[in-house]
Amino acid sequence: MSHCCFVPKCKSGRATTGEKVTVFTPPYFRDKNTFEKWIDIMKEIRSDRVLTPEDKICSKHFDETEIVKGIDIVLKDGTKSFFPKPWKLKKGACPTFFISITL
């Protein structure tokens, strides 16, 4: 299974970059309507193939406000703490940032 980003010209997830980046699977099973939106968005920037449920898109293509990176907890003494967790997308999140090159 590839962890390379589906977006053209994006090198995220490739072993040669040495860069660690979170990749997200399209929400095929969780939210078919949003999955269809992802397909439409990807058709605009990539004409050589259609996005599938097995593809990945890296976090660089999502608005930071659409990514849940952990949880905020208020402790008994009133102090607040942030606990990082594996990143996930908010419901309905769609990729929005792309290199302006189409294939």
C-alpha cells in the first residue's frame, strides 16, 4: 500500500524526501457525499486517473482548521492541557491546497 500523495507534483510520502507527513484516506466508507466531492476536486487537477478509496492525500492539501490533531482537556484543578493524537480530518473536510499544475 502506497503512502504517496495522490496530488500531482506532491512528493509527500515518498521515501526519497525523508519527510514525514500525515496522509489521509478518502472518506469512502464514512461519508460517500464527501468522497464524491474529493473525486470532483481531484478531476480538476488530475486528468490521468480517478481518485479511489485506496489513494492518499497528504495533510499539506488541507486547511489546518480541518485537521484534528489531538484533544484539549481541562483538568480538575482548572488547568488546560493538549493531548496529541493521530491526526484525522473533520467530517466533510475536503482538500483545498494544490500546486497549480494539471496532468
